Amino acid sequence: MSIWEKIKKPILALSPMADYTDSPFSLMCKNGGVDLIYREMVSADAIVHKSEKTLAMANFDKKECPIILQIFGSEPDVMANAAHILEKKYKPDGIDINMGCPARKIVSDFNGASLMKDYKKAIAIVRAVKKVIKAPLSVKTRLGWDNEEEILKFAPILEKAGIDAIAIHGRTKQQGYSGQANWDMIGRVKKKLKIPVLVNGDIIDVASFYSAIKITKADGVLIARGALGRPWIFNNIKDGKDEISKNIKKIILEHAKLHIKQYGDRGMITLRKHLIYYVKGMPNAKALREKLVKVKSLEELESILMF
């Protein structure tokens, strides 16, 4: 039985976010009730060339499972080789292909969202990877490059090529993260497919979760920015209540300790980007942010949190 059959629907999944969904944050979200974790994308080319840094990025704690490792690249053979290496080395519950990242440095090398413009290459990548792995294969993509209706053709093609599930961000590449996610279009895609569909984009609380599921009839959601500074959002959704954790200071310190364990002396520096999200919306947020972006030690963080 694959991961897509095991998890109760609707699935609450953590969306892959570059530089954010590392092991420490994934563990925090696991404590916060997430059902499935998509780890941040890693370069297939770097994996094949045995980059220690990239391989370390893909490593995970068993407590994070079920987990999906996401790769990006543009060459079928390289993507297949990388997927095989990751599956053999780490045994994730699934492999995901990034076909939606809009970042300039990614699409400029014909990776990520660029694959939506080259159906033949996208199909070749799916088929090549599918041949060499035993785990389920999924794709995360967008509505299109510049036309929202492109996904109506692209998604069925990917399904026919052999993917086991698809996650769709409700914006085009050209939109980036501006405007509003088009859940209606994802609902139209859902009607065309037999495989599980996850909706992504603008799911930030209990109300938006239920609206997204109602409109799309999707099998689950991928929550991205809505989880930053609020790794407990998944339990909020399960409980049906939008609440700020009463243990927020404890949660921040736990996250800090995980970062130090993962990154050593630079742990507090790499944590700063998360800290500013944790205090967002607080009455004294501005003053706290000014201190948190400079924090260098756990002791200093503890002192700042004595509010």
C-alpha cells in the first residue's frame, strides 16, 4: 500500500519551501500535527555528483516520516539517477519532481516551472524516474507558465506518463506569489484525474483550508507560508480552531535547539528567518524583530523571549 493510500484524507501536508523545510522545521511541523512532509527541493545534478552538502539536505530523521523528497532538474537520465540514489540511500516514502518553482535561477536552466513549456521533456523525466524507483512518484506544479488553463492539458499528460499524485499551486509562473490562488481551476483539474490531487496556495488558516477543499474537492492540501512561524497550524485545522499556541516560547526554543543540533555554531543565524515569523502579529513584534534578527546564541534568545 502506497503512502497515498495510507494517509487519511483530506491530507494535511507541509509544502516544500527552499531554505525553510529542512529537518528542524519539519520536525516542528510533525509535532504540530502534519500528516505528510515534502522536504525542500534538491538539485538532481548535485546529487548525481555526490555533493555532500546536497545529500545532507536530503537526509531526514525517521520521526519526520511519512516524507517525500523533491528533486529538480531538466535531464531525464540525471533525474532518474538522482531519484535512484536518494531512494537507495534514504528510503523516503515518495519522490517528487519540481515542475513549478518560478525562481529565476531555477527556470533559467530549464528546471522547475520551465518544464510546463516542454511537455515532451516533462514526460521523458517522469518515465525515466518511474522506471528506476519503487516509491510513489509525484509532481508539484503550477497552473501554467502564463495561462491558467494550461494545467487542464498538462496534468492529464503527467498522469498518463505515470505519476501517482500531483500537487498544484493555484497560480501561474508569471504570477509568482502575487494575486490570489485560483482554486476553481484546480477543481476543474481534479475532475479530469484519477490520481490524488493536493491543492496549494493561500491556505493559511482553518477557514481557507475548508474553502480550498470545498471548492477543489482535492484529496488534501499543501501548506507553505501558512506554516511559517505557526507549525501548529495542522493541529488547528484538525481541531477546527484558529489559535496561537499557548506554548509559543517553548516551541521557539525547541526549534532553536534543533537548529543548533543540525547546523552547529551557525544554528542561531540560520534560525533568524523563522524567528521573525513566530512573532508576527504580536503587539511588540517590531521591537522583537529588531532583536531577533541579530540573535547569536540560545541564551540571548531566551533573554529576548522573556516578554
